[in-house]
Amino acid sequence: MKTVVCTFCNSELYAYDGPEPVQFKASNFKPLRPEWPQPKSGDELFCPVCASKFVGVSVQNKQIRMIISSEYRGSGNAGKL
């Protein structure tokens, strides 16, 4: 299991419970708080804590770090994806 983290607010959001290598399917992401909605297929990816829109991802050893655009929130420059 990997923890999914927002790189803007550094909040732990989801538990990834899926196969390796990581498959970005909504059903593989379980919210860590009951008030956060379960992602649905086709939904925009955003942080339920700070509302930052995700534009990329960095898969690290035990974390999946969701990257935001500096143009969107003024921090966390993702470069060219």
C-alpha cells in the first residue's frame, strides 16, 4: 500500500491499494477520511483539502506524490509534462 500526498498542502489523501506498477484507476484509491469522496472514473484529479488541481504524478518508494501547476496555485512548479 502507498500513501497519496498533495505536494501543495502536503496532506495525505488516499491509500493506493492496487497492483504494481501503479495503475491510476479510481477504484485503486481509497480516501483516508470518510468525508472525502471516493474518486470516480473520469473525474478531474484535485486535492480534497486545498482544492489544488493535479497535473502530474511522482511515484516514489512508499508514496505517490500528486504534482500541481505553479500557474494554477503559484507553487509546486511541475515543469513541462
